Amino acid sequence: MPPELWEEMLDALDAVSPLVDDVRPGLAFLDMHGISGDAPMWIAQTHRTLLRFGCALRTAVGANKIAAWAALHVADGSRCEPGAEGELLAPLPLSLLEIDPATIERLRLLGIERLGDLARLPHGPFVRRFGAAAASWHELARGIDRRPFVPRGHAVAIEASIFGEGRAADETQVFFALRMLLARICDDLERCGKRAGALRLAVELEDAEACTLDVPLATPTAHERTMFDMLRAKLEGMTFAAAIVGLRLQALQLEEGGEAQALFCADDLDPQRVAVTIARLEAALGAGISRAQTRDAHLLEERFTYEPFEPPPRAMLEKNQTQSELVPQLRLLEVREVPVLLRGGEPAVVDRQAVSQCVGPWRVAERAYTSSPLSRDEYDVVLENGTFARIYRQGSHWYLRGVYE
Amino acid sequence: MAALAAVSERQKAFELLRARLSAKPPALPVEGLIRTAIPELDLLLGGGFPAGIVATLEGNTGCWSLAAGLVARTTRRSLVAILDDGSLYPPTLAQAGASLERVLVVPVRKAVAIARAADILLRSRICRLVLMPAVALRDVVWTRLASLAHRSGVLLIVIATHAGAALQSAAVVRLHCVLERIITHGQRGLWGTIAGFDLCVDVRKHKYLAAGRTACVRVGHEEIFDAALP
């Protein structure tokens, strides 16, 4: 079932009961304590409510989750009377309890095939043999369900918009409008005791075009200044073809509670500040800010990759105890062919510079079984002008790959 | 006549004293020194690079090796940004001990973009150290970067083959690296390795210390050196 459809169905079920336990897509329990009517009425109302979604629907009523779940397996619309749980559960298969197949097989070998068989086992020896989870299975098989009812949180939409109040043709006006929207959003967040993990800005232009900008925040916050900095940094890299006539700002990924703060945090790394700086750099340069990762590979160029830089968590960076060592640093140059003279099979003159020292070759053979096999011999050479370079021969051609600096 | 000669002597001695006093550099701020993890260089710099300055590493060979040591040391506790013109080779940076996950790699090639990126990074104060290649920028841009570095307390290291006049005047510390000798390990050819090199680093300019001091720094894997050197 698509998650969006399931969310819609759960929202619709709010009309039946305010307390809905969303177990997984396709299964939900409703707490009907205090709701007027009786079981047939509740079942009928649930069917009526979900009719418009056109899904096959099964409902049942029980005193607790396991009773309702068992009644559902017996027949659609059935009801398990209080006290009759054990009787109802006894003929049902073990798979009803979502026990793993290997354990079910073990139980079957012991002659336990129905929940009634399981309920009749002595509690202590059964738990000792099958572990802590077995205590819960044993209780469930007897119709005792201690699992808590966890009502789903109700989605709170926090958004603000400005439409039909003129047009903004320069960035100052847009930023002014954004500040107003942010002030409203932050007020609402504060009132609900929530923080936003992301913002979505919808911009409507005078020429009827519209665009949406998603702005993730490094850590969920309700801080207006941080949000404004992030939005401004993102907008700095954008241009709009026409004047802006409408703005809608939504707070997304809402989380409960406040933001952790430290008393002595002057030297702490603020991930929000890092995120704002990265957004500003990306807007100014039009390129992503990354961090490198090394990996095993034969070719020099393939021994590292770049991935987007992610701000570290708010806490002060842990001290890294890696030992530092002075190591010659290779600098990759634009690969270019260089003239090389050989003497005794070794490079003697590279790019019109005599070679004073040479080590190698180290053969690199890659993709031997593909249509484009690669084989090259690499050398480290010291030239008479003091350049310390990495060169390689591929076929009959020589190339300068980099210099050590 | 004798009195006149005595006055002249006293005046000369006074002039000499004044010259010596005025030549004495201002006191080096001990707080906020950024140590390089290279004992010879720290000694040369009176403890490390002062924070909040523009410093240059100049020369054909060795500048990036020294910078990598500095990056390795700085990433122990904070972030470092490298403005990369495409020539950065992270595996050797990692070999130097740098925590790559704490290094922001900013891909920039044009001079204006480099200046802009440095400007944003200095103002943000998210990194303690920013490394950039030397590019041709106007005096006023270098001055602005120097003042931003000063205000933010970030060390801006510029790596140059040769520093231009504008950069020379903006830099508070200028170090020049000269390759002394290459150290090889093993025989020539397939079984050989270039273990590293010896660098001669001299202080061409230092606001707080006398210039002209020199240190020798060995660059390379220690275990290979141990095997390579008698």
C-alpha cells in the first residue's frame, strides 16, 4: 500500500476515534473507549469512512489488540467478547503471533501447532527454553496483551504565505517578506513546542511560473535567524525570470522539544553555521562542497572519491589522535603527454630535463577482460631542475600525471 | 674639542641603541598559536603560526607537504578548508594524518572565485585553517582577506611558487622552501623507492620574529627513512 494513501486513510479514521495506533501500512488499531455506540455501529462507521478509498477492508472488535487481531482472522466484522480470548485464540495458527519461521518449525517438531497448544505449556520451562520473547508469546496465546497502545501523532501543518500583496522585484523585498513569514512560522513552532528539520519555499512569479525550494536544516531548529540565513544562502544562487508575486513557506520534518544548548559552547562547532556556509559557498560558486574518501584501487586517480560534506554534530569535535607525519604530497596535474628519452630502458630525459633519479616501473593493469583494457608503467623521477614527478608510459606514449610538492 | 668628540660618541651610541631597539620585533602573541606538528618548523616560528594572519608557503617543492602536516594537526580539533584547483590528491593527505572527514574541499579554479570562497570561509569562522593556491588578485583583495583573517582568527595559508608584491605585503609570515636533497631507498629501478626529501625552510618575513632564520625539515615516511639512511 502506498504510504501516502495509508496516511490519508489514517487521517480519515480520526473521524471514528481520536486514538489510532498505526502498526504498519495496512494495519491499525482504534481505541474505542468512551466512543458512543456499540461494536456493530463502530464497524459500520469504519467501513463507511474508508469506503471512498476503495480498498478491501476487514474489521473486528476485541478487548485488547490480540483479541481484536484474532477476531479479525476468524471473520470480518466479528467480535471477541471479554473473557473469551483464550477460547477464540486456541484453534488459530502460531503465525498469528508473528513468531519467526525457524521457531515455529521448532515448536511444530515438539507438537505445538496451535495457539491453544502453546497456551497449555508451562510458562517457566517454555520461557527458559525459548528465551525472553517466549514470555510474551505465552501471554498472547492466553489472550493477555501487555503491549502499549501507541496513538499516532497528528500531523501539524505549520506554514505561512503571502499572496496578492504586491510584487517583489529585488532581493531586499523578498528577504523582507521572508522575514515576516519566518517570524510567523517560528511563533507557531514555539507554540507547538516543535522544531523544523527542513523548510519548503514555494515561489510564485508574475509570469505564472512557480518554483519550489527545499532547504534542509543541519539540525532541527525553531531559530528564526538560522532559518533565514539558510534561506538567504540558498536564494543567493538563484535568479528568477519575473517579479515574485507570492511566497509560501512550510516547516517540514517537525520534531518535538527544544534545541540542546551548552553553557560553555564558544569553541563548539555549530553545524547550522557550517550548513549556512556550505549553502553560501555553493550558491556563490555553483559547485558542491565535498569531502574526500580514500579507497583501494590500482589507479592513482581511482584511489579517492568525493562526497557531499555533511556538517558534524553540534558537540565539540572529538580529539582525533591520528599521528601526523610529513609525507610528500602528490599534486595531480592535467594529464599531458611529455617527450621522454630512454637510456637502458629507463627514462633519462623527461620534458627536456635530465633525470637525476628514477624508480619504477610499477605496472598497473586494469580492466583486462573488457573492451578497453588499460595497462601502464608508472615511474617516480627527480629532474635536474628539482621537480619530483610521477610519470607513466601507456603504449608508446609518456604522460606527466603529477608532481610531488 | 674633546667635549665635542664625547658628545658625538654619545650620539652615535644613542643612535645605535635606538636602531637596535626599533629593530626589535613586537612580542609574539603566545595565545592562539597554531602548531604545525613539525618540531623544526614550530621552533623556527616561535611555537607555530599566529592565528588570524595570512601566511605564505613559497617554493617549488615541499610547500604542500608542510601544509599537509599543518592540516593533519589542525583536523585533530577543528575543520580545515582547502580551495582546490583540481590538483588535490587526498590519499597522500590522509597518509599525512589528516582526517579527511574534517576537510572541506572547495572546488574553485578562477581567481575571483577563489577570493570569493576565501572571503566566505573567513567570515564564517567555521574552519581554523584555510589553504588556498596563490592567484593574481588586486592589492585591495589581499588586504581585505588579511583583515578578515585577522578579525576571524583564522589562519589563511597561501601556497605559491613565488608570491607577488601584493601578497608579500599582505602576508604576516612568509616561508620559503628549497629542496635540499632527495633520499632514495633501495636500488634504482623496480626495487627502489623515493623515501622523501630534505627541505630547507627559511623565514623571509615574520611580523613578530626576526627574518632570515632557517630550518631543515625532512619529508617522508619515517620507517622508509630508517631503512634508507645509514
